[in-house]
Amino acid sequence: MDPLLLGLTVVFWIVIASIVGGVILLRPVSKKLGTFLEEWTAIRRLEAENRGPEIQMLAARLEALEAEQVRLLESVAFHEKLAEKPED
């Protein structure tokens, strides 16, 4: 038998064995990884949905702080005008 043909046959079977072995070894790992990623995204999605009331509460607090800031600014402007007025 020709040595080149023998070498190519050996390389061919090594490649086939590597592919089959790789699939056999990596398939369970990829299934576990897929399951993990599905559960992880489901948890993240639930966390995002549960943040709705929290975000609304923060928005209400922000509105209250803005209203207080406007009131304080008006008060400061009023006191500045009083200080500028010459006393008779």
C-alpha cells in the first residue's frame, strides 16, 4: 500500500474520531449551558418586572423632591427681594 494513501487514511479517521468524540463530549455541556442561560434570563426578566413598583416609588420621591426644590427656590427669591428693598 502506498505510504501517502495510508497517511491520509489515518488522518481521515483521526479527524472523524475527533469530531465524533467532540460531539459526544460537548453535547451534555452545551445542554447544561443552555439550561443555565434560559433560567438566568428568566430570573433577570422577573427581576425587571418586579422593579415596576420600585421605579414608580422612586419617581414619586423625585417629584416630591423637585416640588420641595421649587418651593425653596421661591422662598430664597422672596427673601432676596426683601433684602434688596430699602427700609424706610
